[in-house]
Amino acid sequence: MRILITGANGPAGQALGEQLQNLEHTVVGVDMDTTPSSFFGVIEPICAAADPRMLDQLAALVAKHNIDVLIPTVSDELPAVAMAAEGGLFGHALAAIAPADGVTKAHDKYVTMRALATAGINTPLFGLPSDYESVEAAFEAMGAPLIIKPRVGRGGRGVRVLERNESIAWEDLTDKLILQQYASGIEYAPMVFRAGDTHAPLVVVVEKTELKQGRVGNAVSTKRVENRGVPEVVSVAAGAVQALGLVGAVDLDIRRLANGDPVVLEINARFGANSCQAPEILVEVLQDAAARCLQVAK
């Protein structure tokens, strides 16, 4: 197959490139950063996800390289790519992404939390700054410390751990932020492949053993753990993906509360940086894509 990966020089793109380098596929990368990579035969330049030209540029590259499967990995582009795929912008190429409705829900962390809570999936306590008259009221509702982070963002960018004794200009906080109860236990990064309702999701769990910002942020190191040792994490991950109607590869952040219960912190409707530790996820995605290509050919 001819595969195009966006964000090729990012952590998720590099992880996919590494897995694909010894397989019999033609792999093309796309990125704003076109630094050559040994994992890709070529990395084509593209504008930022927020640029209105991005989708047309991506569609042109798909056509130029006669791509069979498009795998987007850049969080900022996912809703637009999902909608474009549903609209047929990429021609015969199959986009390895979930339906736009689920992708859009996963893109906004507050919308994600509301959808999961409605479905009965474990989440931390959460809210918007406008839900509380003061920081003291937020602490009273959710405990201390509090997590404050952008509703739309990647990794640890803009994430703050607010302690009870810290000062903050509460009136300056907008509803572009989400507040979450701080989960003090072990953090996991489950990876899920879901084909739909006909088969149980495939779940691979890795534990984050060190975080970039200490208590929050991207993982510096991880280790894969056996599902039988963390069955409740596997169950919450699978339930969360199903609740949002996501299919394909999904990357989650799950953490334990002080009482040990796992809660979903956020969901990314794409491959993540740890996919090399779960190569079976990519195998499933490519097998699913190959089967869909055969159906289209018929």
C-alpha cells in the first residue's frame, strides 16, 4: 500500500515511520518541518493545520503520490481531516480516522468529559471556570490541587497544577480552559483499536513511569503492562472509545484517583507517541484499511 502520514517529524509520526520502515509499503511523510528522516522516503511540506489552505494541500499530496491510506497524527488537524474525509476530498484514499462527530467530541476536553460522564465512564470531577465564583469554590467542589488546562491542546502545553496556597487571578480565566480534579495515582497511556460494534476493542496499556513536567505532561518514559494486571484500566479505555463512537487507532490518558479508581483525563483520536510499544494496533489498522480497499475495488 501507499501510505501518507501527517506530522511525520513529530513523536507520533516518527513512531509510525519506525514501524513501517521494514514493511513492504511506500510511506510518504507530510510536515511543516521537512527535515529528512530515515523512516520516510520523502517528507513533503504543508502549511499549519489552522491555515485554510491545509486541506487542499493535503488532498493534492494524496493525489500526487497516489495514496491508498492517509494516517493523520496532528491533533490540531483531526476534526477538519475527518470532515474532509467524509466529504470525499481525498478521493479513493482511505483516511484512517474515526467519524467526524466522535473526533470533534474528543478534540475538546470539556466536551469529552461531558460525553463520558453521560455514558457512565469514569472521569475526574471537572468544570469550567465560569461554573465557580472563585478559586475557593472550585477547590471546595473538586479538592486541591486543581488541574487547569486548555480545552483544546496537546500534551502538557498550558497545563497547570494549582495548589490551594497559590494566588491566581480567577476573573482572568476564560471558558477556553477546563478544570479537573487532580488524580494523584499512576498514569497510563492505553492505546485502542476499535473496528466497530461487531468486535471487542483491542487494548494495549502502557504505564507512564516519568512525566516531563513532574506531575503532568508528556511521558518521558513508559513501560508496557499486561492487561490482566490492570483490567479496570482496560475496561475504562474500551468503554471510553465506544462511548465517543471512535474507531481505528485511539490514544488515551488515564490516571488513578487516590482511591485507586482509574479515570479518563483525555482522548486523542489518533496514534500516539507510544505506538511502537503496541505494534499490533498498526497491524490492525492496515489490515482494516486493506479490507476496505478491496471492498471499494469491488
